[in-house]
Amino acid sequence: MFLSKKHFIGLLLILINQVAFGQSLQDLWEKTASYYKGFDLKKQQILMAKQDSLDRLIKYRPQVQVQAQQGLSSLSGTSGTFLPLPGIMNSNGNTVNSDPIFNHFLSSTLNWDIVNFGKKQLDKEIGRSQIQQSQTDQHLFEIQIQQKLAERYLNYQYLQVLEDWFNKHNARYQSILQLTIGLAKAGVKPGADSLLAQSALNQVHSNLTLLEGQAEGAKFLLHEFTGETIQESASKNISPFLSLIDHQDLGVNMHPQLLIKDEEANMLALQERKLAKDKLPRIMLLGGLASRSSSVTSSGEALTDYGQLYDNFANNYYVGLGLTWSLQDLWQSNSKQRSSQLQLRNVNLEKELINNELSSQLQNVQAQLHAAVRGIDASNKSRKEAEDAYQLYKARYEGGLINLSELLQVQDVLLQTEKQNLNAYMDYWKLYVQLSYHQADFNTLFHHF
């Protein structure tokens, strides 16, 4: 089935658009977000925070211990024997038999804090705050990478604009060279004018070669983030570089740097509340099971056969409530609370300092950005006037009213005026990148390019 002519043209336009704009700044950011290894590190830190949050709650679960022993122990002693080691060791009691005999011991104990005075809930909230802080730190990292990506992309765009600008000047110098050759052949102008024009043209070629090397180097800087080489077809669309954005002046209240300090202060406040509860006693549910067997019978007879070990079992259980209260924790908790209060005050002071710094920097950037817009308007007028003057002087040169050096001086003025005009646009975009960072929002910039 063949496409109609109308459908074929539409499909062709779509393909051309994809080739020309397939590597916009937004596309490069999406590739960076999926390729750049720094994001894997931040995701790992979030997973670690989640694991730490789970680890905080393990101590509130029932603590169960199980031990099993089978051994060969001596019978010497006066009122039983013991081993001064951690844990519980089972050994045989006193008997007249001096030969060691077998014994068996199996036990399980349970310790569960059934009353924690809200400490478990506070640990949950501390864990959630820690996770939120790591997620906010990831967002701050994204903003920082977006800033670097935008700076490198705009620098590459600037080099492309300069390359286009040098090609236009190359065409102008070519036109002047052809004009001098024609006038020299007609005997109107000396042949030395052609040499002077050729010298100026060679200088343009030299600058253009240097610029091409800089543009090639800029590609490698973009490749670090995206893992792909930028396509030339995408870089030739320079119209967004020469058109401004109607921006809005936003505040810095939601900047990730401030949100991180908010979460840090919240975590310290929760820890202070938890320290206050650490002064309270522990109320625990206690439980235990024990199964013991010995080769010593109830009548005191020692049996040396291993199989007879299982003929004398004693099984016990224990259930109860326990309370432990460390008076030392009263003084330690008070000291830790004071330290936590000082840390909280320090964090609040840091947040205020960061807020003032971001606000002043944002106001500075906004003021410069408004001035840059006015400067670009004036620069555009100056460039237009220099272009008109060049055309007039070129016509006067063709009429033999001025010499070549005067025309080249006018051309040099036009060159400097146009370059200053392009630099004004570049200064504007540098400021806009700073504005986007301080407002923690690069969406407008990315969509523009």
C-alpha cells in the first residue's frame, strides 16, 4: 500500500524535525539521567537510608535466643560446679564418682519490650526523615548536574553560533577579495588591495580552524554526561540561542539546600524527644524454656553409658515481667539532650545563612538579567547600524571614493560589534543558568532549547 503525496510530505517533515531537534537540551538531560553514574550512587544512598530505618526497629522485636549443649564434664565439686564464662554452661553436680559423664542442655529465652513509651514511633519518624533527607540530597545533585549540563551545552551552542558568524564574515571577505581583483583588473584600484584582502581572509580561516577545535573538545564534555556523541544536525539549530525567555522571578524557599536543612533540623528535634524518653525504665516480657538431661540419676548414681543420658529429663518454663532502670541514663540523657539542642540551633543558623546567601545571589542575578535584556536590545541596534554602515562604505569603495584600508576598518568595527552582540547573548544565558539553579527549576531552559 503506497502513501499519498500529502502523507509522504508529512512523514518527511516529521523525520526532518526529529533529525534537527533529536538532541535538544531536554533530550540530553534524559540521557544524562539514565547514563551518568553519579545518580546510581545517590540511589544507593537512598537504599542505605531505608535499610538504616529498618535496622532502627529491630530492637523492638522480641529478642529470642536459643542454645543447645551436649558435653562431657567432670563430677568434682561441693555444691555443683560452674564456668566463669558468658552465657549459661550446664555441668554435672556433685557425686562421689570421679569419672566425667555426659550431660545435655537445651534452652530458649525471650526478652520483649512491651512498653517503650513511644520510642518505637519516634524511631520510625527518624527513619522517614533520614530517607527524605537522602532523597532531597539526590534532588540537589540533579540540580547541580543540570547546571553543569546546561553550561556545557550552551558553551557548545555558542561555539556553533561563532562558527556560523565566522562563515558569514568569510563570505564578506571573499566578496571584498573578488571586488579588489575586479577593480585591479579594471585599473581602478592597485593590485596591492588584493593582497591585503587575502591577508584578512587568511586570518578569518585561522580563527575558524581554532574554533572548530574548541567545538570538537566541547563534544567530549557533553559525552561525559550522556555517553553519546552529539550529532551535528542537532547543533545547527541556533535560533533558540538568539531568542530570549520571558522568565518569572521566583523565590528560593523550596531550594533543596534549604529542604536538606529542614530535614536535618526535624531529625534532631525527633532525636531530642527520644532522648527524653530514654530516661524511663524498660518494661519487658520475659520467657524461657529449658530441657536438661544428665547421666546422674535422682538417687545420685552416675551412669557412664551414653544412651542412658536421655533417661533423666527435666523440662522447665518461665514467664514473667521484668523492669530495668539505669539511673546512669538519667544524667547521660540530660547531657545528650543539651548537645542535641545545640546542634539543632546550629542547623537553624546554617539554614538562615544559606537562605540569606541564596536570596541575595538570586536578587543579584535577576538584576543582572534584566540589565542584560536591555543590553541585548541596544546591542542589536548597534549591530544593525554597523551592518548598514558597512554596506554604505562598500558601495563607496566600489565607486572609488575611499581606499581598501578604510573599508577594512569599517569591516573590523562590524566584526567587533557583531561579536559583542553574540557575547551579550552568551552572558544572558550564563545568567539564566544561574537563575535556574537558584530557583531549582531548569524546565523552562530545557524546553527552550
